Amino acid sequence: MVAIQEVLNILEPFDYINFSQASKRCRKLSTVKKPYKVFILIKDSPEILTNTDPILYGVRWTKEKEKDATRGDRPYPDQYHEIRVNCFENPLDSMKELYLYARSLMGIEIGFLAFRMSDFKGQCREIVDRIRSTFRGIHNLQINGKDQQQDELQYILDNMKYNCRLEILATTIERLPLKIPETIKQLLIDNGSWITLDYLMSLKMSTIELWNTNLTNEDMNVIFKSWMEMRSLQNLKSFEINLSNRGDFVEAALKDISYKKRPSITGRYSSYIREGPFEVTRKDGRMATIAVCEYPSEFFVAMRPQPPV
């Protein structure tokens, strides 16, 4: 028994699942396996990837018969992806079936789910209805797609069950404000031309990353003052936003704000800082640093409130 378990512990996840399906005894032995965190890609050829280091193992489902039972790989600088390909008439339902079986066999946490809207050509609502009861408790939801329908993107936001981080990389034809659940902790919007100052000030997340907005340094001034006066963004731990005009940042964004110029700091963006950091103090005594950063060739503002005591 011990020897068998030692062998099972070195199997890659999908070989482990195949072993469990061989017999009832194999199934019983397999239920003691440690849990996995998985990445799920919802697209025309969906994938499940296991977050195992140093190799990330995955399965892709496709309708292309010539690719059945093949293997592929995707080398990355810090991790190697090994993908096995299976052919099924309905790839999405076949993926769901394997996921549900694996979930019954071992503890599974969905660390990341990416939804590629452009693969479904106006059928995103139907896809969401087919998967939302299966894929629940998603830690990080990412939505991709160019020039999508606003109502379809909003339907995904309203009906998928995600609890920590939301990354909206998709653009819509209408470019209208989106309703974002206030329960998530982290928000990234990559194409934020539709974001207004009032919209930003209404956000409740602790981590906010906004890119390609049209907000100005004068808007930044309003945001900083509002935080200092405890009128908005009270849960903030980290705030990043693209910088539309670096030239007058201090004069405009820090106008009528009392600040101290701090020495260079260490941390995530220390090597990217081009101006600052500037230290400001909220009326309750909590401090925050504000800096102009550059990465890789785009300027952005980073605000980091200190953790509450």
C-alpha cells in the first residue's frame, strides 16, 4: 500500500486521474491524493492546466480529429507547459465532465479562469449558462475579446462566480461603464477609455489597476485629495493608473496637497520609479506614497497606502 502510494505521488495529475478510472480499488487509492490548483481556459478548444512546478500539465479538447491523442508543449521563460490533446464532438462538455470527475477525486481550487469572448461569436450567454454551475469559487477571472457586445460582457460579470480578482482585458463596441461586483478585492481594467472620475471614486476594491484611461493629472489631484479626506477609496492598498501627461504631474496632480519627498524605496516598483516617491498623509494619520513609474515604456502613477496599524 505504501509503495503504491509513493508511485501515485509522482504521477502527473492527468495520469493520476487515468489510474483512478482503471478499477474501483484504483479509485479508492486515488482519493487520498493532495489537492491541486487549476487554470481553466474557456475558448473554442478549452483547456485545463494544473499549477504544478516546474512543469504545468494540461489537457486541451478539440473537434479536430487529426490532433486526437497528440501532445504539444509551450515553453515559457519560467515554466514549461506540456499539453495533451483529446478530440471530442463537444469539447466544452467533455472538459466539464473531466473537471467534475477530478473534483470528486481530489480537492480542486480554480486559481484562474480565462474567458475568450471572441471565440463564441455572440453566444457568450449560452456558454456562461453551460459552465457557471460547474466552475464556481473562481479566484481570478480574466475576460478577453475585442469589440464585444456590452450586454454579453456584463452577463459574464453578473453570472460567473469569482471571489478575489477580476481582469477585464476585453473591449466593447459601446464603451459604456460596467457594473463590477463590490465583493471582489482586486480589479484590473486594461482598456479603460470609458472610465470617468466619478466611476473610479465609487470603486470599493483594495487593489485597482486601470490602463488606457483618459483621466488627467487634474483628476489625479481630486482622487488623492478625496483619499486624504477619507471621502472615497477607503479600502485601498494599491492603486495604479496610466499617466496621460508626465510633464506637469507634480504641479497639477499634487496641487494644494501637502507632501514630503521621500528617499528611494525598495519593493516591487523601486527600479521603475522616475519621480518621487511623495508621501502624503490622510486626516486619520495614515500615510501613502505616490510615485511616477515607467514600465516597460509606459508611464503610470502608483499609490501605496501604508497598512493600517
